[in-house]
Amino acid sequence: MRNLLALSAALVIAFAGIGWYRGWYKVETEPAQGGHQAVNIDYNRDKIAQDSEKGVKKVEEKLQRILDHKQDDLSGKDGTKADIKGAVSLSPPKLIIQQEKESSNVPGPDLP
């Protein structure tokens, strides 16, 4: 539980730092009536969408380069390209659960 809380705090801090650096938001303070301070937070949704699209495109390009490189490595000697379908999987592996046999059905010596 502590690890999950620490991870979420690290993600929030990273988002805040990256967002401030990239110009996703601005925090401004100004004096208000009666000695109070007013805080205004301005989100730039268009900038966030543009930056996330650029990031997705860069990741896709890098994955394509990696797949092309693997395909070149798997090429046959005659110059034909090998089928690498399924060589890189982004889905988590499936677990195979085996059922245990009941110990009463297994013959063997009784140990003290």
C-alpha cells in the first residue's frame, strides 16, 4: 500500500514538473480585496493534446524502427523477409494454472 501511494505521489510530482516545463498550465497569484491572495490556474488543453500526440507519434516511430530492425535481422539468406508476427507483444502474458492432485489419491510411503 505504501509503495502504491509513493508511486502515485511520484507520478503527480512528475506530471506537475513536466507540465510546468512544457507550458501546460500557469499558476498566477494576484492581490484580492481585504488582504487576500487570489490564485488562478490556467490550463492549456490544446498544448497538452499537441504534446501527447507528438509523444505517441515518437513512440510509434521508435517501435516501427525496432520492428524493422528485427525484421532485417530475421531475413533469410535469399533476401526474403521472415514473418515476425507476434515477435513483439504489448499484451501481458497469460498465466497457466495447473490443478494440483489430491494428496489422498497419490500412493506412496507415509513419512513421519
